[in-house]
Amino acid sequence: MTSSTKPWISIIVPIKDERDNIQPLASQLLKVFEGRPESAAAPFEIVLVDDGSTDGSSRILDTLTAQSPSIRVIRLDGNHGQTAAFDAGFRQARGGLIATMDGDLQYDPSDFSKLLAYSDRYDLVCGKRQARHDNLVRRLSSRIANQVRNWVVHDGISDTGCSLKIFRKAVVDRLPPFRNMHRFFPALAKMYGFTVTEVPVQHFPRAHGLSKYGVGNRLFVGLYDLFAVRWMQKRCLNYTMKEVAPPGQAGHEVEHP
């Protein structure tokens, strides 16, 4: 890919100690997006964000960049968490669409096709996990967290923890960066007037490695952020403006966002 060629989509994948999952995930993503009709007219890019891996993942990521021009690796200077990894990927992404997913192989990259079917009508398309393959504690904590979040910020999304999402570039450009931002992507998008929908996707058991998220950071860590987002919703600037033109000339209307 040349620097002047704009990808039609960027797929952002945070990586933290996923040594056994990286190669098969990259192969699946390449297969899916090489087969997309959009890729015949414009390139795509896969942006793998190394969030301070210590299990040998970094060496595998370096190998992948040499194997495919569609793969880019962004390396953070330590373990900063999933939100920071997504934010770094957003800042480096060059695509008109931005897709996200985890690096744990619990999602099928082919399900991006389901989300892409709605991406021309919605600014943010969110996956909704069907028949979740997590243990009871994880499912219960996620359900409670989703209900509490929806009660406070009213985003209308039942599974904000599903990382399979597709954004228009304009959406990620407006997202205010803060810790745990990824839990509130739909609420923040709606806050700025963007349209959001939810689409069922598959979910699979984790085959390799360990989950980086538990009950504590689902239920308690995000409480301050939850009410901060509610505060932002009440004070968000969202308006349309029109430049005053000289007589006989049309004004230029600018929508915000």
C-alpha cells in the first residue's frame, strides 16, 4: 500500500499477550477482507496494536508486517489497557470506515459482513453476541453492567462489551479520549448526533490465553466514568451553523458534527 492510497476500511485489533491467537486471526482477517468487493477498488488495512505484550506476541507481530502489506503494527510503550489501544489505532487509522475487534479469536471476522450491510445507513454498527460462550460470572457481571449503563446513559445498546463494531471515521474523530472510553462508544456517538444500531454476531469460547477483564473492572471501575458520560451528555455541544454569504450568493451550511 502506498502512503497516498487511502484504505476503504481500517480494522483495529488490540493485542495483549495473544501469542497463540495472532497468526490465525490475521489469516482469517486477510481472507475475509481480500474477498470483499470493496477491496478490488481500494486497499484495506489491519492495524494490530501491541499493548505491552510480554509473551512473545511482539515477535509474531513483527513477522506479520513482513508477510503482508495490508498489516500494520503499532506498539505502545507499555500496557495501557484496551481503551488506549483502541485510541492509538483510531489515531493511526487511514480508512473511511473503522472496524474493531478483540484479538482473542472469540469472534468470527466473517461477521463483519453482517455489520457492513448496515454501515451505509448508520454511523456506528455494533455487534451483539448471541449464545455467549463465557462463564456464568462473566455473563452475569456483563448483564448487570449493561443494564446499569443503559439506565444512566440511555444508549439503547444491549451488549456494549462486544468489540465487533464498525464506525464511520467521523465518529472516532469526535470521541473524547478517557480511560474506559470503549465501554461507552455507542453513548458517545449518540451524544454527538450520530446514528447507532446493533446486529447479532457469533461468539466462541476462548481457545488460547486468558481473559484480561474480570468482574471488578466490569461493575466497579467504570462507575465514575458512567456518571461522567452522563454529565457530558447533558452539556454536549451539538448544533448546525450556516455562514452568512454576500447578497446573491448561497450560504455554506456546516453541520456539527
